[in-house]
Amino acid sequence: MKNNRTFIDERGYRREIDTERLVHRDVAYNYLYDPNEYPFRFSEYVIHHIDGDKLNNCPDNLEILTWEEHDEVHGFNDKCFIATAAYGTPFAEEIDVLRFWRDNSLENNILGISFIKFYYWFSPVIGKIIGTNNCLKKATRMCLNPIVKILKVKYNYRENNDA
């Protein structure tokens, strides 16, 4: 007999105690997901709570979305959450360099794509934390600046982006 005991995790989602699996993902998989309707594996989708209540896991409150659809629903149009928080604007040149690296290198191989997906999963929360603390902003910039400098040299960033 299956144990249906659950707990609320640190992000506000209900999980099964024994397996720590997310309840809303189980509900969506069992009641909504049809591999003939969705072109990707279930693991590549985000499960969205339509009413915004993370504890309302009824099938009619859940929808299966791609990452892009999920970002649109939540108004995320800039994926550089951590760098945007650290530099205080999505228009900083350093962020353009990181985007250039993402678009011209990371997206071209399976490891890079996996990194991007992982980053998009965890970075919104981290970006919000960084964005509220000046010390964290400065520390993050100190970590990112050497990476940005290396990427500028490696990809001749100025030459590739001058009009």
C-alpha cells in the first residue's frame, strides 16, 4: 500500500515523504501527460499551477508547459537572472558577453544545454536573493568579472559585436 503522507518543501511545494517527489509533477504525469500529445519527454516540461497556489495540485489547476511558455506566463524575458541582479540592469555589457557565450557556445552541445536548463531552473531564486543585498551583488560581480573578461578575449567579443 502506497504511503500518501506529504510535506511542504522550502520552496512551498508539496512532496511525498518517502520519495521526496513533487506531488504536482506526479499528478500531471498521471492525469495530464500523454506522450502522443507532447513531443518531449515529461522531464523536459515545467508543471505550472494555473491559480498560483503551489498546494493546489488538482489536475484542472495544472498545465504542462515548455520552459519558454512558463517564462512567458511569469513575464521572464531575460534569462540572465543572476548577472542582471548583480549588475543591476539587463543592459550591462557584461551580461551581453554572457548571453553571447550562451548563444554561441553553450547552446551548441549537450553539456551546455544541460547547464542552461539547470541554470534556468535555479537562478531566478538566487537572482532575487542577490538583488536584495548589496554585499551579495558586489561578491557576485567579483566572481563574474574574471569569467566575463576571459570570455571577451576568447570570443573576440568587441570585434564580433561592433556594427
